[in-house]
Amino acid sequence: MKNDRITSRAKQRSGKAAMLAGLMASSLLVSAAAAAAGEITVWCWDPNFNVAIMKEAGARYSAKHPGTTVKVVDFAKADVEQKLQTGLASGATDTLPDIVLIEDYGAQKYLQSFPGAFAPMSGKVDYKNFAPYKVELMTLEGKTYGMPFDTGTTALFYRKDIIEAAGFKPEDMQNLTWDRFLEIGKQVKEKTGKQLIPLDANDGGMTRIIMQAGGGWYFDKDGKLSITNNAPLKASLEIQSKLIKDGLAKLSTGWTDYAQNAVSGNVAGVLTGVWFTGTIKAQKDQFGKWGVAATPKPNVPGAVNASNLGGSSWYVLENSKEKDEAIDFLNEIYGKDNDFYQKILTERGAMGTMLGARTGSAYGAPDAFFGGEKVWQSFSDWLAKVPSVNYGVFTNELDTAVTAHLADLTKGQPIDQVLKGIEEQAEGLIQ
């Protein structure tokens, strides 16, 4: 009997131990799950820009939310796009991150090609606090997706010493029309031998800058192809034709050649995005020689002295297990943290599209390199004026069609005939 009681007690102790072990194991599993649940994975490119900035954002969020970490995975831009495309097309969403960076020109392509793949943030993010053009490009059928990030707001960077040698002053460069800018270019060339700006005729950048300043794109507001009756596009092609015919453009081949020509001292300026500021300031021997002015506007109704070239935004995958926290993270840092935007502007030259950040100290600071001009304040003012356009699904394909026919225009082919050729090629590319 005694042995039976001992055996019974032993079994009870064994059962309790087993139960305790089970509870501990269960607790460990819960803890492991909680740890995994506290990690937000992000895919992006460019270690010195997007990656570094996202790591800063993650550190800020983790400091206030100790249970959450942000893992930033650095890929080449093409690899991010290829992996995202493959994962979405195959339905293998478990291979995708919680947050991914998407270039603005490709946003609508992803949203329309993969409905339901990205989490809408309408009602969670105050989009009124961002540049309207940026919000427009991530909106589809009444829902807005993504967290607006950096801008490619454009400006005319010009060499003060060169334009002054041609008889002009900085005030003569402000709020120009393209007609006036071309006139200045002719006088600069005549009096100094310098050309006006660099131009890569095989790149669609200049076409896009002029076209968006005119309030247009390759597609209308409904996303339909718009070529032959597109006044901003027509003006853009005519302007580039004049630049080439009159010898005002320093023709460039590829990005490296373009950038080198821009700071060579052989051109009076460069028309490009805010992100080029760092390249100019890297030319220490040109300290104090540069000025910044608004983008020239084409002669079309409604055109403005503001445009955009480039920029990207953050998107959360709908099937992400960390969807809600990922959105909260983006909203807390990129949607509200004014100090964050001052830091990335100062340290990385990154200009965000949150309008409230414009009141920060970094934006109002004078820049000695540009002769004390408040460069960032100017860019932030132009940011709010960039026209909203529909980038559509096939911007890259249209760039190909346009650049293929630009040479026809410089050879004297009538503009309407050139536009017709672009339209025919574009229709074949986007079928």
C-alpha cells in the first residue's frame, strides 16, 4: 500500500513537472512568436540614402517601442523591383517584406497590376500634411496607399559668374518662362562661349520636367494615353528641339557624362531634381558661384514654375503579419516626426514631402555654398506647387517612345508628325 502511495505521488510530481515543462515550452513559444511579431522587415536600395534614412527611422521608433525592431534589407533597386514583382505575381507573399520602397513612377503600375496587394492607409495617415502631387500618385479608386517619402522637386541651378559675364544678375533668373530662358541662353553662348544646360537626348528626364510643369503627362487624369493633343508634351519636345538646334545644350551620354558636364564650368546651369544639390556642393572650388532659381515654365495654359523628377515612397504589404504595426511605424516617424525630417535633410540631403517639416530650422537655414541663399526653403516652397499628374502604368515605355523620336524633330520633321509617330510606337509598347 505504501509503495502504491509512493508511486502515486511520484506520478503526480511527474505530471506536475510535465505540465510545468509544457507551460514553460508554451511560454517560450509565445515569447518567440512575440519576438518575431516585433520585427518589421523593410526592402529598399541605396545604402547612403534610403537605407541609412530608414535605419534612422527604425532606431527612433524602437526607442519608444522597445519590443519592436526594424530590419532594413539593402538590395540594388533592380533587385527590389524584380523580387517584388516575382513575389506578387506568384502569390508567394510570405517571401515579401512588411514594407517596400517603390519609385513614384512605378506606383500606379503596382497598384493597378496587383489589386489588394498593398494596404490602404486612408483614415490612418493625415495626407493633407503632404504635397498634393505625391498623394495623388499613390491614390487609386478613392483609396490612398503608401507613406509619402522624398521629393524630386526640380530647380534651375545656375552659375552666377557665368550669367553675370553675359550681363545678367540673379534676379534675372527668377520665375522664368522657357522662351526667356532660351533668350538668356543665346546671349550667354554669344558672350561667354558657354552652353546653357546639359541634355541627354536619350533620357526622358527633361521631357518629364517640362511636361509636369505644364500640368501634363503621357496619360490624362483617367490614365488614358494622351500624346497627339497633349500641349505640355508638345511644348516639351519643341523646347528640347530648340536647345539642340541652337547649340544651347551640352549633349551628354548617360548619367555620369551628364553629371560631369553639369559641374564642368562649360555650361551656365543645370535643370534637375533637388537630390543633385549634393553633387554641386561637392565641387569645393565652385563655392559661392552657384545660385538656385525656380524651374522655367512652358508656354501652355496653367503652367507653373515648379516640377518634379524622381522620388519614392514606402508601401506596406496587405498580407504582412505586421501590417498594423508597420503602418503605425511609418505614420509615427514619416508622418509626424518633424525633427526626423530636419536630421535627414542636414545629414543626407533628403527632402521629404511632409509639408509641416518646412517650418523646421534646417529648412530655413542659409547655405554659404550658395551665397547665403535659403536653398531648402525655396525647394520646400516649390514642392507645394508641383502639379499633380497621373503617372499611369507605362511611364518608362513612353520615355522610350519619346526619346526614339526626338531626333526626328531636330531633323526638321513637323511636331504633329513626330507626336503621331510617338503615339503609334507607344500603342505597340503598352499592348
